[in-house]
Amino acid sequence: MKLEGKTAAITGGTAGIGRGIAEAFLAEGANVALMARNAEKGAKVLEELKAGDRAMFVAGDVMEQDQVEGFIDQAAERFSTVDILVNNAGGAGDLAPLAELTDETFDQTMKWNIYSTFWATRRALKPMIAQKWGRVINISSTEGKMGKPTFAPYTIAKHGINGMTKSVAQEVGTSGITVNSICPGLVITDLILDSGPATAAGLGMTFDEMIDMFSQESALKRPNTVEEVAAVAVMLASDAGGGITGAMLSVDGGASQY
């Protein structure tokens, strides 16, 4: 029970990596507050988690500042504080060569990734600084260390999240707060299954070819799993991760090599 008595707020918490982290945190004794857009799905996930009073759901869009900040406030009100923030919500959006990108696509990608992380972190740091303990875990990507054709907005956003991680870690280290990024490689989630064919088309290949391409980039020659990412999140959220801050931890099978 490494997280007993702690409260975690997780954006994009009803599916994929977010849900996997929520399940792992609950198993270690934490309370969890989840935010996602689909209220019906959120209610169903709460039922499936069978966590009773230790879990709550707030319907909202991370691309809206008032909804992100309201989520943090509601979590703190329900559980007295927010000890752990997982900025998981984000995505690549439409893919296109930079010369063909629209302002709308670029702005949406920044809001989905950079702005949502900024808004949530700024709000959650207040209770963390007051109690002199906290954990901020940003779900970045290997694209925050590398780059691929047609992925420019996503790559820019994830590099930005990693930069934010480094800077904020330096600001709050003496307040007992750690700030880190997890950089997953390809993880087969509902989002990948739903939007993967479109992403593959943006890369000029089939879905299966995309899976193979990402797999061949890694030393393991396979995608990573949600459970592998969640295990690293548990470590960073617990006392075991107390000496790690400002880090970008890759869970990508060795694809990025740093």
C-alpha cells in the first residue's frame, strides 16, 4: 500500500494509460479523481473500478481552462487535498506536413497537451506547496525526445511538456514536490485502436505497418503495455521516487536510448 492516504487527480483517466494508472494507484491504497469528456463512460468506469468512496469522476474537457481548474478544485474538496497529479490527457490530432498545417490544428494540439498540463499543474501546486509534499507526473511521449514526419505539433507539444517538467522541478524541489515526465513509446490503447488508422495514413502506411515500425524502433521489438507505464507512475508517486525529479523516464523498450 505505497500510496495509502494519498489523493491522485488524473486527467484522461477513464481509458488507456490513464485508467491503468488509476487502477494501479487504487491497488496501492490511493484515492483517485478522474477527469474525461464522456460522462456516461465515466460513470461506467467508476462502477467497474469498485473503489467506493475512494474514487470520483468529473466530466470535463482539458482544453477548457475553467473545467481543468474546476476538476482540481473538486478533487481537493472531496478528498481534502491533491497529493499527486497525473497529466495524462493529450494526443496528436490531425497529422500533416508542416507546410500544410492549419492554425486550428496547431492550436488544438497545444491546448490538448501543453495548455491542459500548464493549467492543471498550476492549480494543483497550490495545495502541494501548502502541505510541502506532492508529485506531478506528466505523460509525455518518445516524441518529446525525437521526431517524425507529419508529427510536428505533437512533437513540439511533448518537447514543451518535458521542458515544463524540468523548469517546474527546479522551482518546487525545496517544497517537497517532485515533477517528472514519463515518455511512453507505442502503447496499444483504445485511442490507438480508434485513431491509429488515421495516424498510419498520415505516415503513409497501413495500421499494421505502423505497429511494426514503432516496434522495430525498440530493443524489445514490441509495443509497451499500459501496466508497464503504470508501474513507473506508481514508483514516481511513492516515497521510492522521492529522489527523482526533473526527469524524462522512457518506457519505450529502448527506442529513444536516453
